[in-house]
Amino acid sequence: MWAYSSQCHAIVCKTHDTYDSEKSSTYDVDGQDFKILYGSGGIEGITSKDVATFGDIKAEMTFGEIYKVSGPTFLLSPMDGILGLGYDNISVNNLPTWLMSTDLDDKSFGFYLFNNPEESYMTIPGFDTEGYTLKGKHNVIEQSYWNLNLVSITGPNGTMETPGIKAAIDSGTSIIVGSSTIIDPIIKGIEVSQTCEEIDLLPDITFKIDDEEYVLTHEDYVV
């Protein structure tokens, strides 16, 4: 978990909500260097200790208090920080994540993500059991990201088998990223005109995870 610090002088910090340790009665200094480099930029700061509350769930934890920011993505994004929900073993500085720092017995959670942010929501602990059609269930095969067994990818040029390749389910991004040796042959020939003409004729892309297939239509990958 990290949040912009009130001591940060970067432009992005001046246009977002920030964390002010002087206004917290539960703050405690930690002071380790904290740094993450994303594909879209990076953040730097120090670690601090405080009580983080999500809804009515609390956790005493160490988190990143951010002083430096690079990359335009952070300036354009409305987010004031990140609460990571991957596994602890990939956490920066090996810091326990917020979820694992809580005293919840049930540490499961669920997301409903929709194009309209007002309709999106998260449930924790637990997840919805009604109101949707279950497409499939999959075992996590590696506890770093939420990694699943990717069997193959199918596009207009045929099927690419992917033995040994994992699919990481990440609620923190809206893009699909993969090795060019796999992705390039699959999407070769898919072209979108500048006027978006005939986009309804673009082919589907299918991802097979275990025994289930998940289809991306042109409505999913053309914005």
C-alpha cells in the first residue's frame, strides 16, 4: 500500500489527496526507502506506520509515503494511492499487505468492474454468490500475482499453445500484456481504421484457462 505524502512537492501531489502524518494520532515513523517502478512510471518515498481503514475493517501496517513521482499516468489518474491485493511475497520491501495485516478470518474478496465506475464495487470479506452466471473456477498455481494456468490463445491467425505460461489476473490495470513472441503472431493483421469503420468485423481473441475459454470481442479491445 502507498499514498501521496503531504510533504511531496511534485505536481501530482498538489492535485491529489495526500497523507499528513502530523494529523494522525496513530502515526509512527519507520523510515525505510520505498520505491516502485511501473511500466507507466515510478514512485519513491519512505515507509511509515499507521492504521489503515477500508470500510470498517482496520489494519495496523507499514506502507509507502510517497515524495517523488515520475510518469504522466499518475498525473492523469484520479487515484491518490494504491492498496495492493497480490500475495505478500511480491510486496515491496517484503511489507505485509493490508489484507494480511487485518485480523479477518476470511480474507477472500471479490470485484465487479464495469465501464461506469459508479456501478463497480468490491466486496470484502467474501464475494457475491448471486446476480451473475458463473463462467468458471480456477486454482491459483503460483502465489505471487493471482496466477492461473494459461493453456492457449486463439486469434485470426490460429491458436498459440502456451505450455508453462501463467495468466496473471490483475484488478489494477485495464490492459492485456504479454510476450511479443506470443502476442504478435496472434494479433497480426488486426487493424483499426482511424475512423473506426467496420470495427464490428474485427475478429475475436480467445484465452483458454484450464478447460474454460474466455472471448474478447472487438467491443472489449477497441476503445
